[in-house]
Amino acid sequence: MSSLDLDDEPGPQERTMVVDARQLKRPAAPVAPGKPWKPYSFARLEKVSINESRLTSRIKWLTPKPEATEALCTRLKGLFDTQVGFSLEAVRALSPGDLRRHLAEPTFLSFLVPGPHRGRAVLEIELPLAHAAVDTLLGGAGEAVGVRPLTDIEEGVASFVILEALKALVPAMEGLPRLRLEGVARGLDEAITRLSEEGPVLVVQLRARLGSQEGMVRLFLPSGVLDVMEPAQVAEQRRATLQTDIQAHLGRLSSVRTWLRAEIAQAEISSRDLSSLRVKDVVLVDAFSARPDRGEEGTARLLVGLARKGCLAADVFLENGQYRARITGMVAGDQSFPRSVPSEADESAAEALGESGDEEFTNPEMRNPLAESGALEDRMDSGDLLGDIPLQISVELARVPVTAEQVVALRVGQVVELRRAPGEPVDLSVNGKVIARGELVEVEGQLGVRVLSLAG
């Protein structure tokens, strides 16, 4: 039952009527005979992931302050001796695979670097606007000259304009890494490759006006560059909000399951060697941080998922004949072992060789099922260069099933039971997916893992 007030103003006219909500029905719309209702789908509606939505929300601190925009316009007005204006058009997040659809040649692209960070942001200026700016500075009337690429001299003039704009923005960027101009992109492929190195890309699109000429200016910020440029207080507030949200919804995380992996070594092999891996083959490793074959203690990295955000450092010790790991610290990023970010080749190879969600292995006498697959041979025959791509193989002392709720609760000093005894086999994994199980051996003074069985 629900009550409905027909008059919001108190007084003698106030009336209240009671309506049985269960009796309310939606009016039936006319339906053509023989044509049942069908759900309407938005075919052109773009899908946006939660991560992309969160990335877009971080634009608040990046939006120039009014005084910064005024200083920029004043500086450029003095430079061009004409009216200059900027307005924010749109902000969106793109996956690396979508960049080519939003960048078209010819255009003018330059690289911006925040301090010593290895990542690169890309500034795009539409060619008609770039030509108008260059023509004005070279004594012309600021006319657009079509869509031909800029010459080397014109690129130098355009770069000078960008440098002047960055200087005007310096007072508004107090506390942030100063952006410096690294150079001009030599082609679309170079810009896309640089942008694709660090995950999703935030695109800030501005409409610029130079006298009578208008055009688009776009700033492409990879998520890694955005992390470096974000003010410390904003980053701390964002982390605090995230922790508050996690604590408020811990119950939801109890159903999310993953693996906590204790890694004690890494090795690097080519994709060709990985595809031809056989039982009794030995994967050589430079060093182990623990020696379970001898029952010795040591250290390990505790990894969750792809470990792109960081890992846990732990001491590995024996207690009652079983290995345990005591957490000694949190390691941001990837600093314990020389480890590269898993590439698409890593993920493809791991998917092909087996899933990490089970602990089943083939008979040790069976050959690698992928080596007998015609599809794999055809793929390698048509792309032999893939054999030169290095893959990172992890040697895992053990892996423990955990929930996301348990991961959030991990703390320094906590002890994790690894449920693995000395002398038991270790796992070999690529990008977190188990591909084989083996034993630690020494071959002519070098340490390695002899494959006992392959993932089925």
C-alpha cells in the first residue's frame, strides 16, 4: 500500500487518498497483430568499462583553472596578435586497440614527457589549425592550406608554439611534474605504439580558436602518465575512497576467488621453446630465492593475478614439515625480480598451454598435446618471428586459493600456509597460468626445473 499527497500545501484543502499499488497497471500499448514485443538494442551505443569510467572521472584535477586558461590565452594572443580561445569539448577513455580509429593521418602529433617518467603523452593539433598558426607566425594571414603534412620548418614553428603554451601553464602546474616537449611523432604508428605501452588512454578534447580559424586540440594521456602527474593529495584521497568502498562491500568480495602464488624464481624462454616443451626437459634458472628440494628456507614473492600493481614480500620457513610464508612487506610495482609486464604473446601462450584454475596434469609419459596440433604448427609456420618473442616463466613453490576478501585483509606479519612439503614438485606458469610441474635439479652447475608433467 502507498499513500499519495494530492496537495503539498497545508490547510483546509489538504486531502490524502490511499491507493492499492498492486492494482496499478501500466497502460497496454497497441501491438500489431502477429508481431510480439522484442527488446530494443542500441546497436551503436559504445560500451564503457568500469576502469574506463574511473579513468575519466580523474579529469577533475587535470581541468585547467580559469586563471591558467586566461594566462595561456593572453600569452598566445601576444604571440599571434589575434584573439585566442579554448573550450573543453569532451573527455573519454580509450583502450589501446581503439586509438587507430580516433587518430587519422595526416595530422600533427608531438610527444610530451612528465619529468623523468618513461611514458609519453601525445598532443594532437588538427592540420588546418596547425597550418593557420604557422602561417600567422611566418607573416601570413593565418589561412589554412589544406591537409598536407607540415614541412620540417613548419614543424619547428609549431613546436615553438607548444613550448610557449607550456611556459604559460607552468604557474598553474605547481606541485606537478613539468611537461617538456620531447619531439614530433614520425608517423601515426610511432604515436600509437608509445601510447599503447601503459594501458587505457584518457583523451581530453579541446576546441581551439585562432582568429577566424577553429580546430581541435587533443591530449592523449596513458594511465601510467596520469598516475605520475596526479597530485599527491588527490591520489591519497582516491586511495582512501577506494579503501572505504572496499570495507563497505567486503561481503561481495567473499565470492571472488583467485590464487595467491608464492614465486621463488623466474626464467625467460622464447615462444618457440615453450611450444616444444616436453616431459624431462630442463628449464634453466639463474637463481632461486628458496630451495625446497633441499628443505631450505628462503624468501618468495606472493603474487595475486598479474601483479601489475605490486606484490607481497615474504620469508619462507618450515613448520611441522610444511612450508609457510610470513609477509614482510608490500612492494609497489614490480621490483623484486627483473620481470616484464605480461604481453599479449604471454597471455596467448598461457591460454594455449592450459588454464590455471585447476590442478590436473597429463600423464608424464604423454607428449605435449600442443606440439601434436596441426593448428599450432600452421601458426608457427606462418609467423616464425614469434619464436623471437621472450616469455617470462615463473617458478612457483605453491599456490593457495584465496578470496578477494582475504586478499584485502593481508597484512605485514601475517603467516600464510603454503601446504607444500620439502621435495614436492614446483609449478611452472606463464602469466599466472600453470603450464607444467617439475622438480628442482642441477645440470652442470646450473640450476633448473626438470619437467615432470604438462598441463592438460
